[in-house]
Amino acid sequence: AFGPHTFIRPEPQAMWQPRFDEWSAAGEFIPGSDEDGGGRWQFSGQFAQGVPDEGWALAWDDIRFTAKPTPFRHLQFFPDMAPVWDWMRAQLGEMTEAETLNLFGYTGLGSLALSRHGKVTHVDASKKSVAQARENAALSGMAERPIRWLVDDAAKFTGREVRRERRYDGIILDPPKFGRGPDGEVWRLEEHLPGLISDCAKLLDKDSRFLFLTVYAVRMSSHAIAGLLEEALRGLPGQIEHGDLAVREEGEGGRLLPTAIFARWSNPV
């Protein structure tokens, strides 16, 4: 359930029997025939006449945002990231003048969470996603927060920041398996992630607080991306942890559904 609406989204890792026999769903995602994605939504009930263009409002802590089904199976946000936003805020503690970077920032919820602590640079290649992030900021009453909203290729931007000798107190990045930048730049995770992490490491120093990396939809272990962080951040203090992100079923004995892998570096100062 996403606020007042329930959806059916097939998930191959949920190999157990459904908790409920019947679902009264406003929409069901019908996967494509190929393994790499594709598919379409089939709506009924509340959305039998179509989904409103404006979607509907949801909230997390002090953040308000819009939910709406997308062609990519999700609903303009990732609920499994909520513990990550809490964790980032905990790393920054009482800081109010931090400078943080959100790469592949999507619809901006992570950027809004970080903006409590100071300046945020939000980077995404999708003009539509950045526009939605700005709308979420306005909906949250945070339009005047010191956030730079940039439509840019994350790898190219990070490289330029390294040449400018910039530094950040924290970096979060959520790269896709495959993507294209605003000028047609091609992103392939296994090929380009090591170079991006290497550049991110150059934007951190001994006084920085965190780096959080999430990876979805790949056949890869969290050990692999943890090893990548260990290599890139070898000269810095702090610790590296890794594991799975998951969502939990409601009710007693709710099972954990893994959604992504993560690796994170933290440096309590």
C-alpha cells in the first residue's frame, strides 16, 4: 500500500506464498517478456478511469512528496531508502553547515532529507526527475533550502568537481544498471562504477562523515561493492559496512523482501 492506494508489483525474490489470498489493487504491473525490463501497468478500481496527472501526496518525517506509477514499476520514490535517510542524518548529527552531494538523485527525497544539515548538490540526468524533485521541495515547504538542482551526467559532474578540488561532508549515490546522460552519455554500472567511486573518494577527506552506495537489479554481491569502497577510501579513517536493503511485511512475523545491495562508509568525527 502506498498511502490510500494498493498496488501489485511482481517481485521474483518473494518466493513465498502471498500473505493475503485477494488483493483489492488500484493497479498491477505486468512485466515485459524480456529479462531486462519493460512492462506496463494495468489499472482498475480507483484508477479505472486513469491515474490523476498530479498523482497523490505522501509524507516521510518532515518531507512531503508526490507518488505516481511510472513505466519502470516503481512509484516515483523508493520506500526502502527511508532508513538510509535516517542514517545519513545521524552521521551529520548537529551539523547545520554541511555540504553534501546526491548523485542520481531522482525525485529528491534524499536531497530534502539532507537539506536539514546545510547545502546539497542534487544531480540527475533526467530533466523530468529534477523537475519532480523541485515540486517535492515546494510541497514540503523547502523550496528556499540551499539545494542546487542540476540536470547533468553524474560521472562527468563528479570528474569536474575533482578538478575543482571540491570536498563534501557526505555523498549518496544510487546508480542505475544502465542509463544515459542528458547529452546521450552511456552509463553501464559494471564498467563505470569503479571510476565514479574513485572520483567520489577524492571529494572526501578525514573530516567527511559518510558515503552511501546502493545498487539495484544486478547480479552482484554487497561484498563486491564493499571491496570497491575499501580500495577507494583506503587512506581515510572510518569503517565500511555492507548488506541488503529490504522492506518488511506488515503484521506479526513480517518477512523481509530484499530490494537492493548497499555499501557504506562512515566516519564519526
